[in-house]
Amino acid sequence: MTAVTDQGRDHGQGPEGGKAGEPDAGDGRRWDDGLIARRAAEAAQEKAEGPKPPPEEAGPEVEAYGLPGSPLRPRLDALRELVGLSRARLDGDTLAEAGRVLDEASARQRLSSRHTVVAIAGATGSGKSTLFNALAGVQISDTGLRRPTTSAPIACSWTDGAAGLLDRLAIPGRLRRRPVQGGTATDEALQGLVLVDLPDHDSAATGHRAQVDRVLALVDAVIWVVDPEKYADAALHERYLRPLAGHAEISFVVLNQIDRLPGEAADLVLDDLRRLLDEDGMAVGEHGEPGATVMSLSALTGEGVGELRELLGRFVQDRTAAARRLSADVDAAAARLRPVYVAEGRPGLGERAREEFTDRLAEAVGAAAAGQAAEREWRRNAGRACGTPWLRLWRWYESTRQLGGLDLMAQALAPPEEELTARQRVEQAVRKLADDAVDGLPAPWAQAVREAAVGGAKGLPEALDELSRAAQTGAGGRGGRSGRDTASTGTGRGTVKPVPGPVGRGAAPAGRAGAPLVGSAGVRAARPPRPAWWPAAVLAQASMTLLQLFGGLWLLGQIVGVLEPGLVVPALLMLAGVIGGPLVEWSCAAAARGPARRYGQEAERRLREAAAGCGRARVLDPVAAELARYREVRERYVAVTEFSTTGR
């Protein structure tokens, strides 16, 4: 009988032929109450059920802000480019917040997007730890009358895989917990939730407040727990809710301890709380509109806790909290940077400002005076070529008489005074141009534009002075029709045109920025060109002179008796020469007026263009480059704020 019984037990049957695990008939105890027996039973059950499918491997984690169709990625790229382009123009403190947002975005990108980190924050005695325990379904965070009760952040994760997120929050392993899950639909919806209980934000311990500020900057969402006594506390609204008004979509504002309010008092307090949030600028999500979730509950009695769990479940399953948080951070950083990127008007250099700058430089270099001098020189050359010999001799005599000590002293003292005036005019032109360019610009970019203008204008007076001296000495005048008596150089970008004649084959190559525009060694005096009718005028003037000489000699011969008397013909010949000479000279002067004026205008234009080219290369181009840089960063800033979800 014993053998049968043993054999039956070996086959997994009891003494009554029953299955193993049933009560033994001998002593009434279960034979599988030991650890080894339970493991054997579990192994037998797994063998009977067959091999289990391998655990589902988690796929590559999706980036927190890399969701399909999300506008956050281009905004972050634009913010990164904006910071890079602005480092040379803005100080580090101005760009610190934007840099922090980029760093936090990169850090969040590398961590799990299947988890949503929600912090519970509140004031002393608001009941946030009680709410934390109610949501977790187990006593995790200490509660009591002693204040402060919570001294360090405590985390509760509904699923595995959140270690990296908790490491980022610097929550040690001894403060990481798991909730009690009942397998309900709400518990399934909370899969991926990481709940963090924070110390009191108004704690007397400064270290506790520092921990709150640190964690609030890293979590994906916040549940603000307020009580009927402190819901209007200025410390909460001014230090947290008002600065975080742009984070309304990831904020839950919960009025706790409504069990202490009689009748309709809870609704009245809740309405007043909504009013305060509206004054803080935090949008309240009502009637399907995006914004903060505002509700009332009692963590002690459990009233409203289930509703909050359902809201958190839908919020977690949406899996957009991290992207919303980063988007709100980008909005906040862009709002801080707005004063340094957004101009009041439309800054830039218009055609009028450029023309005024060119006019001032032309005035400083004496373009109008150079044109008038060139016109007078052309007319003097015409007078020398076509004037009567006697009048030309008289003019030479008069010019020699005018050279005296006083004239020489005036000529010696004039250049320093003219140079000083020209320098002042150049400085005034540069200053006026900079004022026009920075009109409406933010302060950092206005400073950069002014520095570019002043830096480029350092050698401008000297360069313009070289141009002026070259014009005074007749440099670059057209010697005949070849036009080879020219001087040309360049500075910066482009080539400065010669003064005042065209560029010939002997033009010098473009020089580097800062070099003198026209060197005295390359200057060679040249006479103005002669028109085609000058030889005929010279021949006519020579004929008139010969008539005068011939008639005078004829009369002289008659007077001395060498020739036969006859005064009419020689007198007429001499009179024709005397009258014809000035008449030819007057006709030539009248004919020379137009060409002389055009020659002077051409000289003025060329000197004006040379001064404008010098000013453009040294001042206008650097200023335009700074303005182009500002327009580029402004475009990047617009790209950062273009898809704002908070309306900021």
C-alpha cells in the first residue's frame, strides 16, 4: 500500500489519486507550501503552457521634440543659429537663457520620450505629499504636522526605463518608488508617468527652495497644489505662476482641502483662483481651449482624486508634454531676447541717406571747387591758345605782379585750415550716416553699426585729402585724346575711379584697404584736352596778328619814305588785324564756354565718384554688412517665434 502511494506521488498524484497540490489526507497540510515546491510547481505550469514569447523589446526612443509634424525642431535649429550668429555682438549673459534651453533640449532628446515627468509643487501645509500618496495608492511621501515634511524630491515611476530621467533630476535611488496598481483602465493610462514630490517652495530652508527651482526647470509638467488659505499667496504667483504663464498647457492648478470649505465656498474660491491666474497671464483651459487645468479636490477624503488621475492618464498617453515644455521654454527665451532683436521701425540705409553721405564727402573733398577750377583751367588754356599775343603778354605781366609776401603767407596758412575743415566734415558725414543707419535698431546692434562706421572712417580723411591734392595738381587730366595721364587705385571692395580723367592703360592695380588712394609719386600734371577747332582759331589769330604787323610795317615804310604814300590800304589792314584779333578771341571764349563747363562737370563728377567709392569701401560696406547681419539674425528670431504655441 505504501509503495502504491509513493508511486502515485511520483506521478504527481496524492494518496487519493488527486492532483498534487491538493490537501493531503494524512495530515491535512499542503505539500507545496515550501519555496522549492512552489518553484517546481511554477516550472511545471510554464512547461504545460508552452514557451512564452520573448519580452517585447523597446524600439529606439523617439526624440522628445522630434514628433512627426512638430514645429519644435525647426524652432530649436533657428534658435541655435541665432545664438551662434549673435555671440560676437551680444554678451554671454543675454544669451545664457537661450543656451540653457538648447542644452536642456539636447539632454531631453537623448532620454525616453515614452515617459512624462510630472512634479507636484506646493506651499507648506498645502497637502501635496498627501495628494502624491493618493495618486500613487501607497504611503510613499511622509505627511504630518512637522514642517517641512518633504526635505528632498521623491519620485514614483509607473513603468521601468525612467532611470535616465531621474538621474537628470538628481534623485537618488533610495528615493525612487513604485506605485500600487490595481490593473484598472486608469492605471493602464498612467503607464509612463513619473511623479515627483517636491519640497515646499516657501520652505524656511533655502536648500529646499533651490531644489524646487532646479527640478521645476527640468520636469515636463507641474501640478501646483494650493489650499484655501494660501491660494492667493504672492510668493506663489509672483515667483512661479506669473513667470511660468507661458507654460499653461503643462500646468495643473489643484485646489486641495475642499473638504474644509462648507457649501458653495469651494466654487467661490475656485473662481477667485481662476481670476488670479488670469491676472498672472496664465491661460485657463476651458471649453476645449488650450491652457492650464484648474480643478478642486480633497486628497484626504479622495474626492476629485479619481478625476485628476483620469486627466493625468490622458495627458501621459498624449506623450507631447516634453515637446510642449520645450516649446514654452523657447517662447520664454525668445521673449527675453525680444528687446535685442526687434527694432522699433525699419532700420537700414536708404537711398537718401547714401546720397547725403556722398554729398558730404564730395563737399569735404572739394568736388565742386575742383570742377570749377577745371572749368577755369580749360578756359585759360583756350585763352592762351586763341588770345591775342598782346593781351596774353599783359595777363602774364599782371600775374607776376600779384605774387607777393602776403599772398604766399595766405597760401601757406590756408591748407591746414582747409584740412581741418575737411576732417570735421568727414567726421560729421560719418556720424550722420551712423545715426541714420541705427535709427530704431536695438542697442547692441546699433553699437555694432556705430563701431563699424567709426572704424572704417579712421583713414577716410587722409584718403580724401589725397584725392583733393591729386585734383589740385591736375592728376588724371586727359592729356590729349589718349587719356593715359591718369591715376587709379582701389580700397576694400571695388576700384575707385580716377580723378578726374578716365582710367587708362597705365592705371595702377587695386590696393589693400587702408592704403592711400593716390600717391604723389603716381601723379603727373596734364593739360586739358584741346578741341578740334583750336588749330583753326590759332591760325585765324595768327592771321590777325600778321595783318597787324604787315599793316604797321607798311605804314612805317610810308612814313620813312621807303614806300609810296597811300594810307588807306595799310590802315585798313592794320585796323582789320587790331579788330579781328579780339573778335577771334571773343568768339573762341564764347565757343569754349560749353566745353569748359562740361569739362568742369566731368571733373567734379569723377572726383565725386572717387570720394563716394572711397566712402563706400571704408564706411558704407562695413555698415551695410552689419545691417545685413542684423537682418539675418532677425529672420532667425522670426523663425524661432513663428510657431509659438503660447502666443508670445
